[in-house]
Amino acid sequence: MLSVAGLASAIAADAQPKANPVPNLPARKSPPIIILKLDDLPGTIAPSFRKMADLLEKRNIKGSFGVISAVTWPGAKPVQDGDPEYVEWVKKLHASGRVEFWFHGWDHAGHMENGESHNEFHGRTYEDQKARFDRGQKVAFEKFGFHYQTFGPGGGPSKYGIGKKLEAQGKVMILDRVWDVNLEKSVGNPDFNAFVTGYAKHPDREYFVLQGHPNPWNDAKFEEVTKIIDFLIQQKAVFMTPSEFVAFKRKK
Ligand SMILES: [Zn+2]
């Protein structure tokens, strides 16, 4: 057993971001704003999400987890069957303001229309999309006591432009991505060097939405993510949740 003091110092040592010096980085006018967008949280505390939540706490930064309401992959549970430990974990992180939980989809399943494959929210009627959205919100409210404020469907916003219309009406704000600046080089593969190479090319960019898929991350991959986050902390990045960033932009 560790003494309380021993535990505290162990946490403190681990809490120190490690130095990862990067040569030839162009100067920035101001530190970047970072929105961590971590996809595919099911109705269980998936181990990499637990690790990610713990890392956010240790580094005292914020991030966001995209919830799938009724995913059916092996070992996952629908949110409505989430056990008390899961529900408490979500509620506590939500209440802390450290993690924003947002709606990533109802079942996240692809589907075929006229011989073409689509992501969940593509190639469907408005009514069908809305029903999926409404069911997700209902389950969230019943289980967690809050509604999602942010929507990030698999495959990005619909190519039919509903989001663009709503944005023009001031009803939503679409946060876009810089494709060569990301936590992952390919889905499930965080890569510190690839990140820094992309980051160095965009010294004028105000914010980056960094997407990741924690479920397949092993220890080595998690280490890459930690290096990226520690590098960004050295860059004096400001980590915001999506809702916080939108509020910040609207105040400007
Ligand atoms: Zn996804």
C-alpha cells in the first residue's frame, strides 16, 4: 500500500509533461486552441477512454468524447444498458466540465442505398436522421440527466448541406478540421511525428479539432497521444470542449 503522501508524489511525478523538443518549428502569433474529439464511446467505460479521461485530469486539460447510443460491436453495450459505474463516470466527468460528451450516432452502422454505401447519417431522409438524433438525446437525458450540445456524425457532416443552411441561420456552428493535423495518421494509429509535421505547416491556424479513436489504442499508441498532448502543452495550447469553443467564438 502506498501512503497518502507517496501516492500524491507518484501522481505529481506522472503529471509532469515530458519534454519533446522539436527543431525548426515556425513561430506562431498565438498559441493554438485545441479541441480533442475522441470518437466511439459505447455504453461501457472502454479502457482507452478511461485512460484518456485520467490523462486529461492529470494534465488539467479538457477534451470531448463522442457517444454512440446503440452500438452493436462485440463487447459493447448500448448506453441505455450502461451499468451504474459507467453512468456515474459519465456524470462526474460532465459535471467537472473537463469532458464534453457529444452525440456521435445512434448505431454508427453504415448502410446501402441504391448500391452505394453510406455512413449512418448520409443518404437518409431528414426524418430518419432526426429520429436517430432524438432517440440519442432521449437516452442521454434518461441515463445521464443532460442532452448533448454537440453533434459529430461518422463520416463528417452530411453532404446535403443541412448543416451549412443551419449555420447560415446562426443555429449551429460547424468546426472544421485541418486534415494533416490530427492525433492519428490513420484510424486508430496516433503518430507524434506525423502530427508535428502537419502542425508545423499551419502556424496561423487559430484552432485544431484533433480526432482520435481510443478503442484500438494499445500502450504504445497511447504513448504517442501523450507525446502529442505534452507537446501541445509546451506550445501553451488552450484546450477547450466544443461547446466552450463555440461560446468563445460567439462572444468575439
Ligand atoms: Zn466513429
